[in-house]
Amino acid sequence: MKTKRTVSLIFISLLFLSGCGSNLFESLADEDSVEACKYQVSVDLDDGNYDSVLNSSCADELQMGAAYFGKAGFDVEDVINGLSESSGQSSPLGGYVSSLITAVDEDDLNNLDNSANEYDKISSSDNSYKDAQFYLALVRTVKSLALIKLVIDFDGDGELSDCDINGNGTKDDADVVACALLAAAGQACTDAAYVLTPTDINILNKSGTYRGITVTIAGGPTASCPADYKKLHYDSGGNYRVAVVTSETCQEESPDPARTWPCPVEINGTPLDLVSAFDDAISDGVQSLNNSFDTGNEISDSVQDIINDACGGDACSSDEIANYITTQL
């Protein structure tokens, strides 16, 4: 009888545990599943499986931000080291665009924006807010530098040209971008000349209104170095600004479909303004650092130096960015 009673109690206990809609075993299994999911996100992030992180149901904002940053081609540790090593240097931009920032395309810019959006979701009351603001500062600083690299890297290979056919000690790539910026400000270029299309143009599959600019470097072409380069200005309410363009080529839709130009980057149908985009990114980067920790360290000094060197510490202008590029490259 004792044996039968023991068996009956076990049987009744099992019936009780399984009688509910969500029994104890399912609860334990669910908990294990969530923990396993979180563990897998960490593994995928460490292994560079960024799409897996972005598609995970249990990745948090910090992990999503890191995944988008990785998809853009950047590593947090490398960025920290790059900014730290540049602290105190007189002309760090050359190092930034030659080693820290490699090849950049429009997808990379989108991933940087997505990364920033994820970090920005974390409220100031969250325990991870200061960490998120620090990472957000890195993302925004990298974006500002990536914009410079994108418009200077004419062939998109991630390497800056060695060409200097006018012999002024500045790479021709930098001279061209600086000239386009000066032209937008109504100023003459040094060691280069430019010609604007006499009328506005439309680019196939793009929404903005543009004006093409052809910059000719003094000294004439060589066997390995061209003299003529193309960029785009866009019409911003009657004022023309330098458009962020990629190394890819787009066809002109009108008035001359036979011409091609570098492809402009547009966001929701609006051309991306190089000066404003750079200014917004680096200014927001400084603010995020201030939200993260006290200033006075190598990272914050380097970020502050960028805005001081490029924009004089206040709002950026075309001629200031032009000077920044030509004096630091």
C-alpha cells in the first residue's frame, strides 16, 4: 500500500504541473530560450554576424547600434585608438581619411545613421545612457570624417590619390573638393579653375535640382593623373551648395542626357549638403560626449579639435571646410 500511495502522489503532482496552460517546465524552457537568445546575440556581435544581430528578437539598442556600426565597416576599438592617437597632432585629418576611414559608400552612411538612431533611443533615465552617448559620439564623429572621405575618394577604392600636378603640396583630390566648396561661396580657387553648367540640370532617378561643376587643376594632365574632375552643386532655395556625391556615375536626365556626373546622395528626395551634414554630425558628436562624461580626455579633445580645426568652433562654412581639407591633406 505504501508503494501505491507514493506513486499516486507523484502522478497527482504531475497532473497538477501539467494542468495549467503554461506549466513549470514550459516556464523554465522559455527562460532558457530567452537567455540562449541573448547569448547568441553576444556571440554574433563578437563574430561580426551583424545581420543576425539585427534580425534577432532579443537584441537591445546598444547591440543594435553596435551591429549597424559594424555593418558600416567600423570597429569601436579601432575608432577609439584612432582618435586617441591623433590627440595633439597638428594635422590629424590625413591620418583619419587614410587609415581610420577606408572606402565609404551610401550604404555605409545609412548604417551610420541607423546606428545613431539606435543609441539615441536610450533615454537619460536608463542605466546605459552614458554608455550609449559615448558610442553615439563615436558614430557621429566617424560620420563627419566619412563624409570628407566619400567626396575626396573619387574612384571609391578607399585610397587617396598621390596626384599633385599643380605642385602645391596638396593632393589634387583635395584641391578639387576645396574648389567646389569655394565656388559655392562665390570665391575663386587657387591653383585650379572651374566651370559651372550654364543652367540647372536634373539627374536621372534623382529628385534634386543640380548644377554641374568641372574643376580643372593647373598644370595639365599627366599619364597617370587627370586634370579635370566633376562635382555637383545643388539648388537650395536659390543658393547653391556642394552636394555629397559618391564615386559612382549617374546620367544627366536633362538638358543633356549624354553627360554623366558623380551620383548625388539624397535623403527622402533631398540632396545631402556636405557642409551642413558635416557640421551636424561633428556638433552632435561633441554634445553626445558632453552627455557621456566630463571633458578633458584624449577622445573628447580629438573630437573638439575636429570642429575647431574645420569650423573655428562654431557653425561650419564652405570656405572653412575648404581650408580644413587643403591644409590637413
